[in-house]
Amino acid sequence: MLTVENLEKSFGSGSNKLHVLKGVDMSIKQGEMVALMGPSGSGKSTLLNIIGGLLAGDEGSITLGERTYGLRGPSHVVDVRRELVGWIFQDFHLLDNLTAVDNVAMALELSGMTSDEAEQAAKVALEKVGLGDRMHFIPDQLSGGQQQRVAIARAIAGNRPVLLADEPTGNLDIASGKEVMALFKQLCHDEENPISILMVTHDPDLASNADRMLLLNDGRTEASDIRSAWGLDKGEGGEEE
Ligand SMILES: Nc1ncnc2c1ncn2[C@@H]1O[C@H](COP(=O)(O)OP(=O)(O)OP(=O)(O)O)[C@@H](O)[C@H]1O
Ligand SMILES: [Mg+2]
């Protein structure tokens, strides 16, 4: 579904040059939920931004379904953002004055649907995330977890095959964070229309909900499990938690 090959990215130049991604290779299958971890500043958001068509890489390529991209600026990957990749951010990015259904429908209208179609699709997406009874509430009338679910509805409403989530639970309490993970799992493991999710999290507990974990370390991704990511398997040798 999604393949990243030898992706490189630097910022700055000369002695200020910062080589952030040094040849990232990874792939995600349809229906897979993958957690991306790594130290602050290791390039997790940079990687997501390039996959999501918000930033150009320097070398390498990204293949998503039939589409190959990665080295050209945002204006060359409008179709990727519109049709292929949905985003979930830490701080929801909802419009304060619009109801849940209008927040979701507006995004669909921007991508070319008529307002009737958009409203219908928005309602279906909100039902899917369990907000069928909150469609006409504005963000202030919703809890943080519910607001994030509106954002998730917005991201999945256009039937995009890949969802990128940069610390989606960063602003949520533990219970709401777990709900978001449960919803992600449900969306990935949906029998009719499974999507793929790549999510950044700093929380190993939440990461353990994913099918697989990747660690971004020194500019490259490596397969990981919770224990090795946290250095628990080094020198301890024991079975303790
Ligand atoms: N537009 C930019 N210009 C210059 N440097 C940048 C830019 N964007 C990111 N960087 C640098 O690239 C490195 C990786 O940043 P990135 O935001 O991808 O890290 P991260 O892994 O998401 O960190 P965090 O866990 O703190 O969110 C950092 O050192 C950052 O300062
Ligand atoms: Mg980041």
C-alpha cells in the first residue's frame, strides 16, 4: 500500500546543515496500524510531512497505491493530499463555529463534493466514529476525545486509504487516548474497507495497540518492540515489566 524507499531529508546548508532522514525504508500494508516512535527531533514529523505531501524530500521515493512522489513541493502533490492521505493532529484543527457535521462536510466540499453529498458522507463518517448523536454540536460542546473523533471522521470521510496521525492523543486524557486507539484499530481492521494508519506517539502503552512498531533512530527506521525501544532489553535479562 505505502512504501518509502531510501528517503533522505536535510534542513539548512553549510555548517548548519542538519541531516534528519538518512535513507528511510519502510512499508505499510493495507489494514495495518503502525506506531512510529523515536526521540524528540529524530524526524518523525518530517517523515509524516513528506508522506503526506506537505514537504519535499531530497532523495528517495514514496509509493502510495499507483502514485509515486516525494521529491517535489506541495503544489505537485495536491492529489495526494486530496485523495490519498488523511491527517490527524494533536490539536484537532476543527473550526470553532461549525458543528461536527459541518466541520466534516466542509472538508469534503473543498475536495469537490456537492454540499448534499458532503453532508451525507459526513454523517456516515460521524456514525462510524460513534458520534451519531453529536452531529450538531460545535467543538466547545464536545469533550477532547469527541473533538478528536470529529477530526478522525473528517480524515476518513473522503475514503482516503492512508491516515497519518502526529501524536493524535497528545492532548487527551488516558481514557480518551485509549478510545482513539480502539477506533484506529477498528478502522484498520474493518472488513469492508480497511485503511492503513501511521501514527506517531511517545507513549509505549498506546504504541502497543498497533500491529507493529517502528523506531526512527539516527535518520533511519528500524522494526522495534516496546522493550527494545525503551532500552528494557539491554543488560536486564529479566522478565520484569
Ligand atoms: N522547516 C525546518 N527547518 C529547519 N529545521 C527543521 C525544520 N523542520 C524540522 N527541522 C529540524 O529537523 C529535526 C526533526 O524535526 P521533527 O519535527 O521531524 O522531529 P520529531 O521527531 O517530530 O520531534 P518531536 O518528537 O519533538 O515532535 C529537528 O532537529 C528540527 O529542528
Ligand atoms: Mg513531531
